[in-house]
Amino acid sequence: MRVSCDTIYQMITPPPLDAYLRNLVAPDDPLILEMERSGRERQFPIIGPAVGRFCEILARSIGAKRVFEMGSGFGYSTWWFSRAVGPDGRITHTDGSQALSDEARDWLGKAGVADRVRFLVGDARALLAAEEGPFDVIFCDIDKDGYPDALELARPRLRPGGLLITDNTLWSSRVLEPNPNPDDAATQGVLRYNREAHAAPDLLTVILPLRDGVSVSLKL
């Protein structure tokens, strides 16, 4: 049986406590609230405020100044990282859609942080492969069948002490299926990513059951 990520979260956190936590992390910035409304209205998958704040905390905790996002959409996650890196930091925003890249530039321009962002259009894997690094943080939220490739590309481009943060690594409980469909490339990609990230000798990895699962790997 497949269970939604919201249902998984409620299994871990009872609904009243879940609502309390959501209210605690809800941002009060009018622009990010408008971005969230836009995401809801068109059912665009954004990481949401809890994961967004978690990403900001992680980036701040290591003094991150160079962030590479794989699959940035219309810039919601980029906004959170922009708070962490500050005016002298740089985030690379990537998306396969020129329209989404242009939209992100518009949102982040309104937020006053577009000058912290480099906008690239194309396959995030190819774009990262063209970079030498090192990066302080690499954030991965691309199509799930590409996760194993993203892992191998990210590892040599993270500085020691840097972080690889990957969303949707519980994949709406599909990781629990005893016999996952071998033709389901997305689920197979997440399963392989989780195995290989935990087995990598140069990474220390944990998955937090926050929303749809957030994997955090420390580069040793």
C-alpha cells in the first residue's frame, strides 16, 4: 500500500503536534508566503517551510557560501539558501525549464537576493559535471531516476565538511515496498541512492523523516 508523505508525517507526529510545528516554522515574509500560495495553486512540489528552514539551518551551521542546487524549480528552495549564504554568498540555481528559471529570477529579484544567484538552464547533472567545485552545499531535488548519478557527481565536488542534502528520500513510502516494480525508474533511483549514500566511504549519511524524507550526507 502506498501512503502519501503527509500521512507518513502524521504517523510520526500526531496531527495536533504537526500543526503546532508547522505554525512554528511558518515564515512571515509576504513574498515567500506568496510563493507557497503559487505552489499550492498549481500543485507544484516545493520543499515547504519545515524543510526550507532545515536547509537554511544546515547551510548556516557550516558557514556555507557556495551552494549548488540540482532542480531549483521556481526558486523556493533558493530563497531559503539565500538567507543562509548572505550577500557575499553565491547559489547556483538550475532547472531544465527556461520559463521556471525566468520565474525564479523574478521572485528572487523581488526578494532582493537575485544578485546572490547564478541561473543556469539545462540538465542539472550535466551542469554540475561542468563545475569543478568545491561547494559547501549541494542540494538535490531532480527527477528521482537521476538520483544515483547526482550522488556520484556531487561527492567529488563537495568540500570536506560540506553537505549533500537530498529531498524525497522516503518517496511517499515506496521505499518500504517489499518488491518494488523494477520498471519504476523513480523508485529504483531513490532506493539505489539511499543504499549508495549510506555505503559511500567518504560520506556520513542519515535520512530524517521530515515530510517526504530528507537525506543529509556529510563529506568526510
